[in-house]
Amino acid sequence: MTDFTATERPLDGITVISLEHAIAAPFCTRQLADMGARVIKIERPGVGDFARGYDERVRGLASHFVWTNRSKESLTLDLKHDAAQPLLEQLLGDADVLVQNLAPGAAARMGLSFEALHERFPKLIVCDISGYGEGGPYQDKKAYDLLIQSEGGFLSVTGSQEEMAKAGCSIADISAGMYAYSHILAALLMRGKTGKGSRIDVSMLESLVEWMGYPLYYAFEGAEPPPRSGAAHATIYPYGPFDTGDGGTVMLGLQNEREWKVFCEQVLQQPAIAEDPRFVSNTLRVRHRAALKALILGVFAELDAEDVIRRLEQARIANAHVNDMRGVWNHPQLAARQRWAEIGSPGGPLPALLPPGQSNAFAPRMDPVPGLGEHAEAILAGLGYSDEDIHQLRQQGVI
């Protein structure tokens, strides 16, 4: 575990108010918190972000929630209660950014659209994350990650020839969260130039379709899309998983004709295969992949996985172990680079991966995952509310 001491961070002094649930907005705001921003997460009293209830895999806490909510402050607030409005107004008066991914139109109905807020809070940046964005026939349509994977064409190119498959993690949510994060950073830079806040409209569909650029262009002007090819690359071969004689699997990838020749000479130890007219270009290798796969598996059947990897390493052919989650938790490269830190949580200390990318200028913030409403008293006291005021708000069900 790496234990960083506090240092000055890029977003120190920036306050973010987030009306968030599930993954897209929490993933965005967690990264803002990593960079030093104060993130106040507003949650429904008694229930909270519904991602808190997805499972209990992490010492009683939900895996999605632990991943996306460290370093935040949790304030329970019933936004439909009249007494909540002046409290939210105070919070926004001190805030730099408002992030929300409520149901389509919900924030606007509560008077939290950029247009409604900008006159009162001209420096406030408002980031709206939704499935399909504002405008168009889909703007009011509900959207979840798997549904966007379907609408965005991801499912059509993922899986086997027999059956399409979803990604094993929430890539539509993650892509939207990443674009929201980068747009907020850009908006803060823009505000530094103009002195004014701006509105950001992030669509999960557009975020994922951007990531689909390769298959889209491959199918340009009605051409056939890349075929679903399981864990193998659809249009480069050999590039994918290959079984070995000990029951293991090795992932390998070739990128050019020089590597193909070396692969045949040093890994397969059958140089003549490189000159086989069925395999002399990538296009032909893809066309005849079944025959080539049989040849490769025939060689690998006499070797165990580590033998294959040794040959690949000696030939400088790109390769990888096929890790499960246990393998990733124990990955020697992550350990050698000291990429694990320890954070607090309501369930006790937990390991957490440091944010990807290392800077020599600052250490990321790695504070606890909050309990529901854990910071309500401290936040309200900071706004000038007395203990009696806070007790009354709690009795009324406002917080």
C-alpha cells in the first residue's frame, strides 16, 4: 500500500455539488475529488444513491459504490421538501460546479437548469449527464449502461458469431463520466479566461459512439461491419487467445509482416508457414484464420503457457496472461509501481487503485468512502445552521 501525505492539488478550492446516482456522474465527480475538489454528494434521506444497494460484496458495501464514491462528503437532502430549497441555494452560492444525472428533465423541473441558475450564479458550471442529451426524439428516454451499449452498436460487434455479448464493466457510464470530467476541467479553464460559468451537456450515447469510431469507419458507406470474434481481434490475425498444452491460455498479438515472420521462425519454429500463400498478408490470414489457428494450436499443445510466453518474449512478440480478478488484485506490475493505496469506509479500511497517471507535482486525494448522510451536520454547520436548526431539519425529514 502507498500512503500519500496531503499536498497541494490542481482542484484544491473547487467545490462541486452533485445530484448523482449509479455510475456516470459519480465516476466523474470521484475523479474531480481525486484531483482535490470538494465534492458534496446530495443523496435521498434514508435511501441514498441507489448504487449503495447493488450488492454487499465489499465488507457489506456495494462494489460499484465503493469504486466511484471515495473522497466525497455525503449530505442527505429531500429536494422535494420546501425547506430544502434555501439550503441548496446556499450550497450553490459557494459552489463552482453542479453535476447531475437525474432522470431526464428532473433537474430542470426543480429549477436547476443552467438557464435558471446562471443569472443568480454567473460563475457556476452546470454539467448535465443523460442517456441521449437534450433535444432530439430520444431526449426523454430512460437510459442505462446496457441499453446504451445496444443503441450505440457496441453489442453488434462484441461476442461470438453465435451470440452478441455486453462488456463486463459499465463502459457507457464510464465513457460519459470521462467526457464529463474532461469537459468540466475545460470549463474551469474557460471560466478563468471569461469569468463566467458554462453549461455542459454530456450524452452517454455520443460518448460511447465516439469510442466506436473504428468499427463505424470499417463499415463506412454500407460496408460489412467487423464480425463478432469473441476475444480475438476481428480484423487482425493472429491476435487473440490461444490454448496451451497445460490447459492454460495465452493472449498474443501481431501487428505487421516483420512480426509475422519472426513469430513463425522463433515461436512456432516452423519458418515455412510464413511463406504459405494462405498467410502472406493480414487480409489472407484473417480469411484463413481457422486453418492458421489449427496450426498454432498444434504447436502450443506441446507447450505449457509459461513456455509459450517465454518464446513470445524472446521473439519480442506482444503477449499477455489471461488474468481473472484474483490475478489483477495480485498483479506484479501494479505492486512494483506501488499503485495501491488504503482508504477508509464504513466497512473498514479498503485497498484502492491510485488514479491512472502519475504526476511529480502532487499526490491524488484518497479519502474515505462516505456513509449515507455522514457529513450532514458538518456541512450545515459550515453554512451557519445551529444544532437546533439541524435537529429540526432532521425531524422534518429534510435531511
